[in-house]
Amino acid sequence: MFRAVRCVLGSLVLGGALAPPAGAQVRGVVFDDANASGARDPGERGLAGVAVSNQADVVLSGTDGGFELAPASGIVFVSVPDGRRVVGRSWQRTGSGAAPLLFALAPMPRPAEFTFIHASDTHLAEPSLPRMRRLRALADSLRPAFVLITGDLVRDALRVPEPEAAGYYDLFVRETGAFPVPVHPVPGNHELFGIERHHSLVAETNPMYGRGMYRHYLGPDYYSFTHGGVHFVGLNTADHDDLWYYGHVDSLQMRWLERDLAVLPPGMPVVTFNHIPFASAVHDLDGFQEAGPAPTLIRIRGTSRYRHVVSNADSVIKAVGHRRLAIALGGHMHRRESLALPVDGGTIRFHQAAAVVGPAAAAGIATPSGITLYRVRDGVVDDGTFVPLS
């Protein structure tokens, strides 16, 4: 019998033998992979209290490490807790649901201090491979705990046929697999497969359409993990309406976010990372774009919204809680940017990374390509150090 703790709409329902959600088919175990073999060997115990999600519900593994979830998105992932590292992948496909899913978590020290890289907009294709490999070389020399890549990972999946888009994804998976440290990506607008149908000629019925291709290659398009006393939340802020993308966190993702945060210890700092940012001054420096391939405004169900910042950022920040939002990391603007907003109880910081793919310009001023290296000490995230990709 699987025992679990289930989080529903932000409230916890504690259980002995938990009644599964309606239509539940997916069962599994999170276990202590003491020898980091990836297989469950005799004597390796189940891990209790680990958050597992199907991108809708969030459950905590029970005393035996067991969990049970509805199939939902077709993907189940574990939110890797502090003091653990995943052996293999942190996500799995649900498939037919016959065999239990196994998630192997090996022990690792809880660091009081660590660094991580924030990179963005790799736009990977054969011509940009040298830039990606320069990023990999920096990861090798700087030795961060991990690398975050906030979207526009591939050159284009918006407006090209399936074989071309799939080739870019294959390339991204291959290149990031060679990194010396874990890479945590989230999707950008360029990962939305085929939605500009007048260019791509892709049917909406294609199983890879929209978010499908990202999930096929890279798993959950929003997820979380905890490291060094900080909870990192990767969000998908590249929503779309008919042919056009825009900055938005959809309602299903918002409900997942509330459930994910509900199981955290009170006061744990949160770092969000996503492609289209919550706030940006670059948006203003570039000036209002009436037309073109990416105009400033978009009409969604009769309402005008900004395309290039998250239109419901206020709801996301409220869900996280501004006092524990350590920093909000974004991309999309192709320029390094640091905004600080004093608020009651502290400061909210909105930082965007420059583009790995190359330099850009803001208000006619050239800005370099690069990444940002952040240092975290006792749960406090610094303002980062810009490192150019020259």
C-alpha cells in the first residue's frame, strides 16, 4: 500500500493509506540510492516527504517512498529536495502505467555556499554551436552547482516544419548532455512548435504542436528543485493564443505553483526562472512596436496585453509572496538587466540575462553577449557577476 501526503489547492490532506485521485493510474517510489547506481538495490529505503507532480497535482511520498498520481500531462517529475541529487532524470513518462515509476535520489552535502550560472537565448543551430560550447567551457571552468537556461533554447520551432524543429531539439539535447554540471532549461517562445501555422504549415492536431515538442524532448515545461536552502521554480511564461505567443502563466500552471509552494518550509527563499520576464525596462527602451513579427501589444479574448512581459506577473508574485521571492530571473530581451523595486519588507529584484547567441542593442547602445554567475550564501542570493562570452 502506498502512503502519501497530498497537496490540493494549497491545503494538505494527511493520509495513512491515501485514496488516489479519480482515475489515478500512475504509481511509483522515490528511494535513497545510497550507491548512486540508478537501480534500487536490496536495503535501499524509500524516501518520505519528497514532492512529486504530474504538472497539476503535487503529492508528498509516503513513509515507504510511495506515491500515486493521475496521468494528467503524461509526465511525472520529482522536485529534487535539498541534500539530494537525482541519478538519471528527474522526470519520466507515464506510458501505460503498468510498472511503478522509480526515482533514484542519491545523498549529497547541503552546501552553505554555492554558485550557479544564469544563461539565456542560446538559439541553438549549427552556426551558433561555438557560442554554446563557449558556455559549456565557462561551466567547466567556473564549476557552478548547475546552469539555468531561460528559454529560446533552439533557433526556431515556431515557424518551421517538424523535421527542422526536431533537428534543433536533438542538437540541444546532445550539447547540454555534454555539460559537466546539471543544466535546467525552461521553454521560450521559440520552443512553441508550429504555432505560426501560416509559416510552419503544421496542423494543430500534430501531437508535437505547441508545448508538445518541448515535453517530448525535455520533459516538464515547469518544475522545481531545492538546493542549498533555496527553492528554484522554473516556469513556462511563453503562452500562445492562436498564431501568436505572449507572456503569461496559464491557470493550470498557477494552481501547480500554489501546490508546489504549499509544501515548502515557511520562509524558504524562492528563485523563479523563466523566459518572458515579469518586468523589464528594455521593453521601454526598445520603444513601442505597432506592427512587425513581434509587436508590443496582443489582443487576447478582446483585451490588449503586453506580449513581452508576463501579463499576469502580479498574480505569480502574489502566489510566491514578495517577501520570499529572492530574485526573478528572465531572458527574452537579449540584454543583461537588473531592476530592484523596494517594497515593504525588502526588495524585489528582476534580472534578465544577456543572450548566449550574440550581442544586442538597447536604445541604440551595443550590449555584450554573456552569462551571469550568482553566488548564494546561507540562502541569500547576490546580485550576480556578468561574464562576457567574448
